[in-house]
Amino acid sequence: MRLGRLNKRITIRRASAPTRNAMNEPVEVWADFGTFWAEPVKQQNAERWQADQTSAQSDRVWRVRWTDRTATISPLDRLICDGREFEITGTAEIGRRVGIEITGIAHSELGTAP
């Protein structure tokens, strides 16, 4: 993995112990797990009309160097890139401890029909 291609900063967030709000409902709390240099590999965007509203979906793939910390990234975590939050859908090891490929998806609702 070439260092020059690792040109994006990503932040991985991990769920911490849930807390309760004023109505005693459980609330997920996300804490920063780490910030890493990543290589953006692929991006695919889609837009669809569903349930009387338009929704957009962005699939992306990043590669990061393998470390003991990046090896623990899983679909239970979240990824932040360029201020946008992605749900991690999968990870795969590249080679033998060379890197980790992270696949993520971001959803957004664009609006409702008149």
C-alpha cells in the first residue's frame, strides 16, 4: 500500500455504553475510536423514490493501513469522512496484514412529495 494514496482523513466511531435520557429511554452514545489516513477507492451513488419521498444512498470503499487498531474495525462501528457519517457494511483484510478495506453506506432523505 503506497503512502501517497492515503490522502483522506477518516474517523472511526465506536458505540460506548448506552445511557438513558430524561424519559429513561436508552440512547446510543458514539465515541471517537481513532482517526486514520485512508485511500478512497470507489464511490457509487443512487437515488430512489420510496414511501412517497426521495432518498439518496452513497456507497464508498476506503483502504487503510493494517494496525492492531484498524484490524478491530467492524460493521458495529461508524465512519466519518468529509463531515458525513457512514454505516460500515463490511471490512476485509488486504494481503497479510497489509491493509484493511472498509465498505460503508450513507443514507439521506432529500424531501417529500408535494
